[in-house]
Amino acid sequence: CFDDNQVLYVKNSRKELKQASTTKVMTAVLLLESDLLDAKNVISQKASNTPYSTPWMVPGDSYTNRQLLHALLPAGLNRTLTLFFLSVRKVF
């Protein structure tokens, strides 16, 4: 029976993993649905110190969400996702 929340198997449970592509895509979806693509953000010290962060983002720099979205997604994936989101957005 699996309804007692007992862990049956664990492997590398304490190992830190890089951000998954699914998380990136979901972040992009939420951003596109928010209609805040042109809102500006100022990079904070905390954001610039995030592990695996982009080295060219320094505290005090200002970027739109659109620019950050392009930085979030790999270049090859950008075109594909843009086409996909534009077609899906027409449905909603």
C-alpha cells in the first residue's frame, strides 16, 4: 500500500541539480500570460549572486521582462518556443 507516505527508494537526495528545462518553460509561460513583457526590472545584489547566474547581469542594471525571457531560454529553443507561444496565445 502506498498511501502512508513512506519513502521506498532514495538516490542522491541531497545532491543539488541545475534548473530543469520544464521550470524554464513554465516561467516563460507565466511571464507571457502575465502581459508584463515590457515591465522593467533592476538587478538586485541577491539576483546577481544566484548560483549559475548570468555573469553580465550586475546589480543596478535594468532589463525588461522580454530581455530576461530571451536570456532565460537557450538560443535554439527561443525561436521554437516563440512560434509555439504565439500560436497558443491566439487560442486563448
